[in-house]
Amino acid sequence: VTPQFNQFEIEKDGSPLGNPITDSSIRSTMDTEIECNALYCYQVITDYLDGGRSVSATRCVTGINNLPPPKITTLTASVDGNSVTIDWELTAPINFYRVFRSVNDGGFEPVGEGTDLPFVDDNLRPQLNRYCYYVIYQNSCGNQSEPSVVACAIKLQGQNSQNQFISLNWSPYSGWDSGIMDYELEIMDENGMLIGPPISLGRTAMNYQDPIDPNRQISQYRVVAISNDPIPLRSFSNIIKEDIPLQLHVPSSFTPNNDGLNDTFTAKGLFINEFTMEIYNRWGELLFHTSELEGGWDGFYRGSLSPEDTYVFKMKAADLLGRTMTKQGTVLLLRKDF
């Protein structure tokens, strides 16, 4: 009596290949999870309802696959100095890949190929240009993938807005199948050291205004895109440096009457490291000199309050970088005696 059929089990290199086949009329299957030129060994096991088993001889074959490999759906393009680094996850052995680049939304052109990751595109100008990329690759079977998703690195720009704040704006990142979870802003000093933790701006932010810090003349900025993946990917923008110029302001008049309001002629400013001021009368006589920014002129000369008149001032200031500013003009001394 022939035992009653239960199922076929296909084993590949000693492990199950897919689910058991319960239809006795099915006598073939296809294995697409292979690498070219790799050796694979198969067996068919027939299970019967009475618990019996029939095991075929082992058959070993060399893998061949004519199917195109899957396209790359997540691609990371990140700025590093004057380079852009291109990276993605390799899911199978490859013969080679080829990288294509677009500059400022122009046409794509090949820029290089390789076998190892990451790929680095050198000698660029990320401060001025936006760079986008896609990748095609050939697997070990010689089959070519479709073009990958396009990944565009972040281009960051900044502008000094009337010495009140630095206005930052950047292009959105593209290239991740999971999308953007957050944009972070890194603010650094002139030496590239972070000033506090990165600022979380949200997944749709494209601009930010950083108020001028009177204690920080030079600031550097970088934006980081963070993906929605369980282990987040990161893409860095170019770094920009913003240098706030030395500032020196003077009033047009003062009233030295000891009422606590505008009693001295004093300069104000930002980022002043060295300072000198001289006051002259209309005949060119030096009345006052100071090297202290807070050391304003109280209107006195040789112990007496000077007459109401227009006086000439000459100022010179230098910042921590050694840059200087000179200012010359007139100031009106107003006598408001009680």
C-alpha cells in the first residue's frame, strides 16, 4: 500500500527553502535568493501522513540570476568640507557602482565609480552650489539596477540682518525613503567648538534667525538632517562662518547738568577691544583724551564746564581680530543750568 502524501519540504544547503508544498501535483519551484557563481545544494523531502519520509539525493548547482537587482531607495549625501560623501546600505555583493551628479538642478553627469563605500566626491564648492546624486550598480551576476532615488545635500546660507541677527536658510534634504524626522542647527565659535547643544527645529524648518551675541563676534553654523529610521541617518550641510563687523556709535549731543540723563559724551559699540577718543574745541585745542570706552567726556576742561558749543571728536577702535575703525565728527554740548 502506497503511503498517503502529506507535503514536500525543499531544503537549500540544509535549511528550509520557503514553506512546505502541500499540493502533490506541484513538482517544481524557483529560488531567486542566490548569488551568481555561488554553489547551492538542494534536497526534496516527501512527508507522508503515517509519519514516513522519503529523502532525495542531494543536487548541487551553480547559481545564475538574470533578474535586475533592486534599486537603492535610501541614499545619504552629506557635506564634509569641500567634499560630498555618498553612502547607502549594500544588501548584496556588487561588481561596481556608478555615481551621477547634478549641480544647481542641472543635468546629471557621471562623476565616478567604485566597489567600496562610501563614495567621496572631492574638490567641490558646497558654499556656492547645491549637489544632487543618484547611483546605479551592477550585481555579481552582471545585472544592472534602475537609477536610485535622488539625494540632494543641504546647502546652507546666512546673512547679517542689520547687525541684529544672522538670518539662516537652507535647502531641504532629499534621499531617504523614511523621510525627515528633524533638522538640527549647530552653532559653533570661531574654533569650531559647539556653543550649547544642537537646536531642534522640526522636520519642516527651512530657516532660523540667530540673535547677535555681544560676546561672540564670529559664529559658525551647520544644519543636520535626521532621518525617520529606527537607527537615524544623518546628513550634514556645509559650514558657514558669519563675522559681525566692529560697531561704534556716538550721540549727536549731551547735557552735562548732573541730572543723570545724558551727562557725558560716551561712545557705545560691540566687539571693541581697544579704544581711544579725543575732544577738540573749534580752535583745535585738545580738551579731553581717554583710552577707556566707558570713560566719556563730562564737558569739563581744566576744572570748568565748557561753554555751550559744537566740539570735534576723533575716535579709533580695534576688535579682537586687530581690525580698526576710525570715526570723526562733531558733538553739541548743551548747557541746561539750573
